[in-house]
Amino acid sequence: MNLKAIQYRLQFDFQLAVMTLLCAIAVVGIAPFAVLRAVNEQWLAFTVDMVIEAGTLACMIYAWRTGDSHRPSLVLAYFVGAMAIVAIYVLGPAGKYWFYPAIVANFFLVERRHALLIALAGLAVIFLGGGLNGSPLTEIASYLVTATVCALLGYAFAYRTAMQRTQLEALASKDPLTGLFNRRTLLEALQSTHRDFARDGETRGLLVVDLDHFKHINDSYGHLTGDQVLVTLAQQLEQNVRTGDRLFRYGGEEFIVLTLPKDKDGLAIMAENLRSAIARNLDDGHGHGVTASLGGALLRPGEAVQDWFARADTALYVAKNAGRNQVVIDPGQ
């Protein structure tokens, strides 16, 4: 694997990046202690250090080799939590401080509920198992309270981060005007649909919906009116497609429907239902009806995504040239 490929994986696989960082920290941070303990013949503590380094390294290598970073992250989180507890019993009072970085690390490794469970379960084991025996009562109480607060703050931070990530993903994938998926998401969905079709052979259909004379609406009544027409059209499409169909705003007044029709006739019937619903219910806000033209195509075996989309787009132009407010499906088939 070349340097560029490594940088790409670290950039787009957050869990892999965290595991790699933890492995580096384990080597740089724990190795000197392991060497010191070997020199002092503290073999039990040395063994714990080696097990931590070996476990962290094994999870990281598995993730790099398989491309699966989810399962090794989960394993590593529970492993880190368990070894932090072991460190307390082996190292004595000095070991209890390793539990704090273990708490923080796990909120980066796994989903927040897992991380909180590991932290609270670990504290229960430490307290009930006598891991803090010999310490003054006030010190035990302080440790349990501060570790619990650390876990709860980690949970709150992870929750806020997850919410922000959801919001950012929505902004990146949704059209801000209509709330439908945007062009970027469409390109990803087309590739995914293409892969699914190659695997199962189930019929896939694509419809291109384009408003007729939309420029006239913008020129006559302004872009705010035009925007409202687009929002209403999006609502009409959402109300009239089937569950499982996917809607996208491709750009301007053009919308895309990805669907699973039985055959060409099924795609044509669906398109006609959409055209009819738009013609009945859509207007420009000034008493004039608005219509749409639709072009569609079924994905063919071995066909590239761009060719499939081009055929549906060509069908749309045939519908436009036929007088608009028309449906055309696979005109050349």
C-alpha cells in the first residue's frame, strides 16, 4: 500500500485513524515503562504492558488488512476497558490513573452507549472488587466521582458530536430548498443501484421529471414564486411515489425518481400517475396550471450508469419535443 492510499484511508475512516493513533500512543507511551519494568524484573507489570501493546496492535492490523474497522474498534474498546482494570490490580494505586485515558479513548472508538457502559461497568468492578482497597475513603469517593463525571462528559461530548455530524450529513446530502436528496447524493445512489442490479438482476427504473415553461414562471412572477412551485412539486412527488422509491433534485426544475418497476409498462404507468397528479394539483400561484414532462429508462445488463441516465434524459427531450406534458419511456427500445 502506497503513501497516498494510506493517507486516503486515514482521512475517510475515522475509526481506523483512531486505532492507528492509539497503537502509536501504546508503543510510544507504554514501551518505556515496559523496558523499565523488565530492568527491575517486575515481570507481571511487564506482561500487562506487553498484552496491551499486542492487543492494540492486533486490532489495528486486522482493520488495515480487512478494511473492517467497526468490529476491531468494538473489540479494542472492551479490551482497553478490561486492561485498565487489570492495571489497577497489578500496578496498585498508580494504576488507577490509566482508567481516565481509557474512558476518553473509548468514546472515540465506539458508539457512545458502549463507551459509557464500559466505563460504568469498569468502575463497578474496581469498587466492588476491592481495587481501591487501602486508599482513604475520601480518596476512593473522589476517584469514583471524577471518573464517573469524566464518563458522563465523554457521553455528552459524543452525543453533541453525533448530532453535529447528522446535521452536516443532512446539509451535504439534502437540497436546502425542497428537502429532497441532492445531485451529489444522486450520483452515489446511481452507483449503488448499478451494483445492486449487477448482483440481483432486479429491474431498476429511472425517471427524469422536468417542469414545463418554468423559465416563464420565474420571468413573470419572480424567483420566489418559482421556488414555491418547486417546493410544491417536491411535495407532490413525495405524495405520489411508492415507499422505497427515492427522490432527488438534480438541479433547477429537474427532479429524478429511482424506482423498482416490474417492467417498462410498470415504469410508464408510474410516470403517467406522476404527470397526471402534477397537472391536477400544481399551479403557479396566479391561477395558471403547471405541467411537467417525464422521461424514463430501465437499466440494461452491462450498461454504464451514465448511459442509463443519458437514455432517460433523451426520453425527456422526446417528451418535450412532442408538446410537453408528456411521458416517454425508452423511446429507442
